[in-house]
Amino acid sequence: MICKGNKASEGLGIGEVFCYRPAELKVVQSYIAENEVSETLVQYEAFKSDVKNQLDSLIVQFQTVDPDQAKIFLAHREILHDDAIDEEIRNKIGKDLYDLAWAVETVYDGFSRLLSEMKNELFRERAQDVKDVRNRLLRSILGLKCSALSSLDKPVVIACHDLLPSDTATLDCHKVIAIITETGGETSHSAIIARSYGIPAILGIDGLMDKVQGGELVVVDAMEGELIIVPTEEQLKEYKEKQKQYLATVSSQNAYLDKLSMTKDGVRFEIGINIGSPNEVEVKQAPYADFVGLFRSEFLYMTSPGLPSEEDQFKAYKRVLETFKRPITLRTLDVGGDKSIPCLPLPKEDNPFLGQRGLRFCFEHKEFFETQVRAALRASYYGELHLMLPMVTNMDDIYKAKEIILALRDELLKEGVPMAPKTKLGIMVEIPSIALIADHVAKEVDFISIGTNDLCQYTLAVDRMNPNLSDYYQSFHPALFKLIAFCTEEFRKSGKPVSVCGELGGHPLAAVVLAGLGVRKFSMNPPSMGKVKRALTEITMDFAESLAQNVLSMATADEVINYLETELRGFTG
């Protein structure tokens, strides 16, 4: 039997199915007497406190080894303390005389149902987070142990309706061959876990748990989005060969990790990594990177119950500099849009991607920006640290930020605080308006880094988080390459570097085009390093430049992709 699903994490896995069916929490409709209301509310606070302690422990556990997991549990802590949920539970107990478990069940289910019916997939995915918090709170109330996937005795393919954060908190990912689920998309927790650990995953397989019983052999082809249940001998032979070829390709790409990234005719590239914090995966890849092109500073705010102090931030930036021993580009606080942080007062906006994002938020809350910049300037004494401003719209943004940074440097000098003699300042190019005046930008900053994810979003006027618009989110659109070409040319004239730090920079086909347009620095997620290095070392610059010029003359993204796949066949496999 062959089933189709959504490709969530690339790879091919073959193994026995382990059906994960967590025990259902059975809550019966039950009521209390009026004289029991006060005591029930006291119990509610006690169980909430117990769950908060559980979540705090998980946040601490994951904040350095897996920041993505830590962010999820931070969101769960925010749900636990949500005012609307809390008020409704108290009303159910105080006015309707629901017992505690029934009040929690009813209210959380209502909020989960509300989210699951929304059009936006990201909100629908968050319904699972609400359910997870409900389950954790009910387990505490009912005195039940948390189910776990920590006792797997051999490598298996995990099949389930969906994986919740609490399910995977103690999961031994080394014993997971692949993940297959009935629900979930690219933003689901299952997808995040799979990509973080390089586990093949197919999500959204309709009726999956009725089709597998556990113990049967399956093939998970996450390159095609196909699940083959109980393959024939012929199919098994075919997919084992395909898996062998895939692993050989990955191995050949990884063989380039410790090599210089240089074209056949001697043009050198710098390959960097994007990091959220010095976690296990990123530190392991550090020796192969020339620099850290994007250090997302938001992790400090996401892993702290309150606002991190200047001293907290100074110690964190110093630790990253000492850990990586490479030039580090610190992106100043970038919140808003799809990034929310519990401890920051983000406004409720109808269109948050066009609202108070990045530098706009920092200007509105100048004290946060000043605290971060002071900490960064102090840390610059311990390594090569560059500052990079996100969501820059116009030259006034640059002038204003430079004025603040220079004033803070003068302030620290007067205090006798040691720091680097000069800290380079750059900006993210994410908005077409700033890309189109790159000639003026080049006179004011030391470098730019092109964030292709947002540049694509704003150039094509498409919400990259909306799955219903995925056909319009075309990262290989010729208009995007034309904007990048203009930026690289203007900065080349000024002798200043251009880096690409978005997803496009980690795609081997795109990397060759970008090289032909003049980009000499690429920063990417660690798993992409090998394949990009391989692509760049197997070309000449004449070839890349010719390829890039042809791309600039094309009209559609499909035309570009088809052309590149034909011309670069064998270069990037």
C-alpha cells in the first residue's frame, strides 16, 4: 500500500512501525457544592504552579541543547497563564460549580477548537499546543504520570496522530528512523523536531493510524512524500538502493565540510552558519564554518521569564564569542511578525508583518535596544563581533540607529569599559525599498546581509506563513535575483562585503547563481554547508556569471528552476 503525505524533513527511512497512542485522559462531567468553590480555586492555583515548574524545568533543559524546543515550552507557559483561559476556568468553578478537572477540560477544549477552525495553518497548529497544556494540567490534577517515548528499545519508525512537545521531551532521537503522522504541516512540532535532528518525516497522511498496527515494515520516502506499507521484495530492493544513493550523496556532500570553498579557477568563498544559541548541533559544525553570519539574539528573550539584563546579555554574547572563536554577526532584537516573545509588550496588530517589527520595535522601545547594544559593545572586547540591524526600511533608520550606537559607545568609553576599538555595523536587506537604494546604504554601513526569506515575502507581497499562498512564494523569482544583483554591484563598487543569510543561500542551485551575481559570503543552517560547498567547488566563475546573467533575463520562477536543474545536473547532487 502506498500513501501520500506532506514532505516535512528530507530523507529516506526503512524500518518497523512503532504506533504511539498516548493514553486518553478520561474526564467525567462533575460538579461541586458552593462551599467547595474556595478550596477548588486554591487547588487550581497549586496545580498550575506544579505545571509551571514542569515547564520551567523543560525550558532550562532545552535552552542550550535545543532552543527550538525551549521556545515551544515557553509558549506553553504563556498559554498556562493566559488571562482569558484563566478567567473562564474560574467562572466555570465559581459560577457554574464545575469541578476542577471538568472546568479545565471544557475551557481548554473550547479554545483548542476555536484555533483549529481558523483558516491560518499556523493558528491551527497552535491548537495542538493548547491541547498539550490541557493534558499536562489534567495529568497533574488526576495524579497521572506523563507519557514518554524514552523507552524505545530499538530504532523504529514512529507513527502517531501527532507528536506534542511533551511527547518528545525525553525522546531518544537516535532511535527514530522516521516520523509519520496523520496531521501536521511545516510549522508543526513534529516537523520542527524532524528537521532539527535530520529525521525523515512525512506528515498529514490521511487515516494513517487505521492503516498501520505496529510492527510492520514500512518505507518512508520523504523526498517524494510517499509511505509504502509492507513493501514487496522488489519494492524493498528498489528503496534500499535509493536509500543507499541518498546516503552516498549526503556523505559526498559532507566530505566537502572541511575543505576550502573555492571555485575551480580559484575564487574563494566564505561559508558561515546561522545560530540561535551555542547548541549541540551548531557547535559540532563550527569548525567547518568561516564565520557566524547570523546570531539570532531572540533566544535570550525566549528562554527568560523576564527581560534579560545588560549583564545577562553580555555574558551570553561573550560565551558565544568564546565558544565559536569566529567572527560573529549579532542581529539585534528582531521581534514582531511571526516572532512573539512572552516577556515583551508586542502590540496586537491586524497586519504584524507590516507593523512594529525588528528595528521599528527597538526604536519604539529604545531602552531594550540600548541595553542590548551596550551588552554587545562590552562583549566585543572578547572577539570579533559585528552588529546587524533587522527590518531597515530607509536611510533615516540607519542614521537614527548609528546615532544611538555612537552615543552608547561614548558612554561606555567615559565609564572606562573595555571594548573593541571598532565594531562593524551592517543591516539586513529584507525590504525592496532599502535594496533599491543600496548605493546610498553602501556609504553608511560596513556590510549588508540579504535575508532572502523576507525579501521574497515583501517583493512578491505574499505571506510566507500562509500555506494557501505557497504557490505565490517563489524564492527563485527573477525579480528577487535582480534586487540582489543591484545590491551586490553597489557594494562591490564600495569594496564592502555582501552576505546572504536566508534559505536561498543554503540552496546549492541558488548559491551558484548568487556567486555569479557577486556574492562571496553565504550563511546558512549547518546541514546545508556540505552541499553548498560542493556546488561552489565544482564550477568556474565564468560559468557562474554566465548562468546568473541568463537567470536575470528570465520571466518566471519555473523557468529559472528548470534552467538551473538542467545546467547544474551533476554539480549539486
